[in-house]
Amino acid sequence: MPEIEVDAWIRYRAGRPGKGRHASAKRRTTMPINRNGMWPEVRPSTGGRTYSILFSPDGRHLISHLAGDRVRVWDLTTRTPLFEWTDTHDPVFGPEPSTVVDLEVDYLGNGVLLCTDLRTGLTQSRKWPYEDGWPLSGVDGRLEFLVTTAEGEKAIVDAGTGAIRCVLSGATDDVGRGVPSPDGRLLAAPSWKTRRQPIPIWSTTDGVQRAVVPSGGWISSVVFLPGGARCLITGDDTTKVWDFATEAVVLEIDGDEVAVSPDGNRVAVTGDDAAVVIYSTATWEPLVTLEDAGSVNTMAFSPDGTYLATGHTDDSVIRMWDSWSGRFDHDLSGVTREVHALAFSADGRRLTTVTDDEVRIWEIAGERPAYRLPASDCAVNTVAYSPGGGVLAVADDETVRFFDATTASPAGALEPTGSPVLALAFAPGGGMLATACEDGTVHLWGAGREHVGVLDGHGRPAWYAAFHLDGRHLVVADDETVCLWDTTTGQFVLHLAEPGNRVDAVALAPDGRGYAIGTDRSDSLAVYRAAGTEPATPFSDTVSCMAYSPDGALAVGSEENTVHILKDPGSGDWNGFLNGHAGQVRSLAYSPDGRLLAVGCDNGTVHLWDAASERRLAMLIALDDGGSAIVRDSGQRLVDGSPNGELRFWDGGAAATSPAGTW
């Protein structure tokens, strides 16, 4: 194994990711928050599971790794987010204060170590010859790197000098991510192939194997206790205390998610649907139980032991608990700003977005900021333009309100049906409107907004509805089925799909024959050329939303912050790849002429793409103070935001300030 050629750190700024199949997985997409950088002020959403939490040694910052490979960095003094990006590796804090070190690898296997200064937002890069491995906190806080390249020796490398510190004796090709002891002198490295193998323990000074921890079942992690005499083995909803001297398990505790206090005197343990209990490591008696902690997925003690931070399975909120009393203290949550509904006007000149409960109308070709519709007391679920483009329908809870599409003035409402409206669909000629409801019913309304019928038979919330080109048949979906109804007779026609897994997304092809269904299983996308045909299954990531273009291309949004484009969906081949969305993709809409694709994210931004060239044209931003801004993707201006709604622009290095929404 060659030593690393030591290059000087060079200044690096994350650029816009290129298009193409490999670009998103190989290029970091950075979203600075409240920093001078490429992206505007965007508060993070609270969606997605939290997988890991890491405090900085000085206790000033925190890193959380979230669903969709999102990494978020928090300033614990102000309790505000600093950065968010997508990453397949887990970054660590560097030896210098307020720095984060990370590995980036392109599809050719070329590695780059990135060091970000959290005070300035600047990142430095350095060539790195290994495509597999993990940064580690070594002896005396020294930054090291465990190389786990599939072939060849496994070694610990000093990331600062480039020198190989030691080669792990007897290490096999399946060595996974290493877990260092608190003093950095020992390293446990479970297999990445199976979690049922014994786990070797190496010395990080000479690479000699010092011990082997037996498996005895599934092992999810090995955590060292300070002093190096004992470790915790977790798995199968059990935590075992292993003594290296006696080579025996001395204690078992229910739960397999653990965190050890920095002084080693306390251990927090939780498990499936169990409370978080903090134990004394001297007596192993319970000291305190957290009050209503919820479904905890990961934990970490603050460096001074005052707080226990918990991450959860059902959101990305980091909750801080007083570790001595068990009482909740505060959280790091950001603001949920999910763009969950999009609709283009018939002429393509306006785009309506629903961010949380706000409805905004954007003039695509204009320079003025978006204007907001009058707020409702209820949640806004969806919006739709009439085929002629003159009317905008807004579904908020049990009410459907209408607005003039040009002036945004109120234009009436439907009579409430007693159940929240989850989806809207206008018939192609505009002679009928379908409203799909939470109670499973679909109500049909005539051209005069009179109630003309009910399609009743789902029994589960109907959250999708789309008319066939003939204006007679309606596709309706709930969580388990996708069905076709005849709106003239009010009769059920056939099941288009009963996938056996939860239905997450549905789209009807413009020709009325094909359709696509996304579920929460491994082959998550099924594309049908017509009813009754064998579907193509070209996609295995989580499908969050879908939309067909007028010419039949299919855009598929995933929780990996990307949009896949299938120009011939029935073939199962995808041809395009849009990335650079700092938030998870939650909604998609093509303009009526197919020229634009709007991508709504869970951080309050909407990205406008040129569908033909796959080039991003602009971002539409809903600011925290209610303001809005359109940021052109010209590459000539940098933009930063502030909570009071101002956007600061830099052009050629000269700073200027202008109110939000102006350009």
C-alpha cells in the first residue's frame, strides 16, 4: 500500500453539479444556511429519520445524518442550522476547532478529502487515493483514516501527514466501518457482509489484533467504555457488557441503542418501543428515565455530559434532554417548509405552489415576487387549474375555494362534503370536477359547481385522482389500490393495480393508456404501457412523486434529492438525471407545453428546470417572513439570506443589499 503524496490544502468551493447519470452520487450538493454561499436562506425541514448524531469536541456544533443521505450541521450556541448537504459517508469533526472533514469519491474511484471551516463556510480539498474508508478520531484527537478498499491491506492512515500509521494484521476484505475507543488506541471493525461474525479488536498503534468479541447473534454495534477494559455489544434488542479480561458477558440490558457519557460513568439505553433509561456503569442501576422520548433511533451525550441528544425514526428533529433529571430541555428542529403541491396554469405563465399551508402564485416570466392567496384556517392539501386556465381551485380541509387565475380574487367555493379533500381533478373539457376525500369517497361536480354524484367504495383515504382523456373515466388511488371508475354511470370499472405494498405515488400517462405506480417495496416503480400488461420496474429507490410530460416522458422524484427522467417509461430505461436539490423532492409538475419541469422540495424551494436541456433555470424561494424571491441560475450572482427576509447579492465581489423578491 503506497503512502499518500502530501499536497498542500487548496481552496475549494462546491460548484453546481453537472448533469448525467453519475453526477449526483459523486459531487457534493452543499446548502449553506445563514452563510455566504451558493444558495439562499432556506430552513431545513423536519422530515425523515435521523440515523446518527455527533457532537464536536468543544460542544459548539452538532452533526446529524438523516434519511436521504442528508448531513446537517448545527450551531449549538444559537441553535440554528449552518449547513446541509447530501453525502453517502459520515463526516467527522476535524482536529482544528469548528472544522468538519469528509470523504468524496467520484464514479472513477478518485477520492477527495474535504475540510469545511464552519466559521467561514469555505471548504478546502485534498486528493485522496482510496475510494473506500472512513475518517476516524485517533489518539489525542488526531484525525486518521481507516482504509477499507476491497482489495489489498487494510490500514490506518494519518490524514494530516499522509503517513500509514499501521496495517491491521489478519484483516479480511469484509472489514467495515471502524469504531475507535474513546482514547483512540483501540479499534473495532465489524464485517460489512454479515453482522453475525465475531468482531476483531486492533491496536491502532501497531495494528496487532488484541482481542475478538464473539457474536452470539446479530451485532448492530460495538461501543467501548472508557478505560478499554470493557465494551458494549448491541443487537437483537439487547445490550451486553463484555469484559476483555475475563472474555465473558458480565451483564445484559434490554435495548440495543446506546450512548456512553464522556466520563464513562453513565450509559443511556433504549430499544424497540422502549423508554430511554440512563444507567450507572458502576452499579448498572437505573439513574433516570427520559420523559416521553418517543421512538428514538440514535443518541449521544454532549461533551460535558449535561445533555443527551436523541434522534428519532419519524422525524429529523434533534431533542436535547437534561441527562441528570431526564426532562426535555429544547430541540433543534428548523421549520417544516415542504412544497407538497404544484400546478401550472394552462398558458404556462403562472405556477402555483403550496408550502406548508401557504398558497403562492408565481409569474414565471415576470420579475415580481409571488403573491399569496388569503390564508385559510385549515391545511391546504392540493391545488388545480381549470383546463381553460381561468380558475384556480384550492382544497383546504373540507372546503374547495375558487380564485380568478389572473387576479387571484375569490370566485366562490363548493359546499363542504364532511371530509377533507385530498385531491382535485378537472375533466379535460372543464365540464366536471372530481374531489377525492379522506373518507374514501370521490365527489363529482358539474360545470355550474352543482353536486352530481359520488363514487363510493374505497373505504380508505383517496389521495389521487386524474381524468382519462375521454373525460369519462377517472383514476383514483388510495394506499392499497389504484382503480378506474366510470363517472357517467358512477360504476367501478377495474383495478389497475393492487401491489400488496403501500402505494406512494401515481401518475397517468397523457395518452390515457399508460400509468406509473410507486410503492414502498424494493421494486418501487412499476410502469405500465396499458392496463393488464406486464410493467417495467426500472427503479428501486423510494418514490416520493411522479409526473408525465405532455410528450410522455416520466419524471420520478426520490428521497435521495434527485429526479430521474424516463423518456420512454415503458422500456424501463431512464435517460436523464436532475440533481442539486438541497431538500428532498416532494412534488413535480410539467408546464402544459412540456418546456419546464418544476421540482418542489421539503425545504421550501421550487427548482425550475429546462426539460429539454436538463438545465436549471431558477429557484423560487418562500422566505421565513412571508416574502419570496426568484433566484436566476445564471452563475453570475451569489446570494445569501437572512431571517428578516432580506437577500444579499454579490456580483463580481461587490456586495449589495436589496429587499426580498427584487432582482
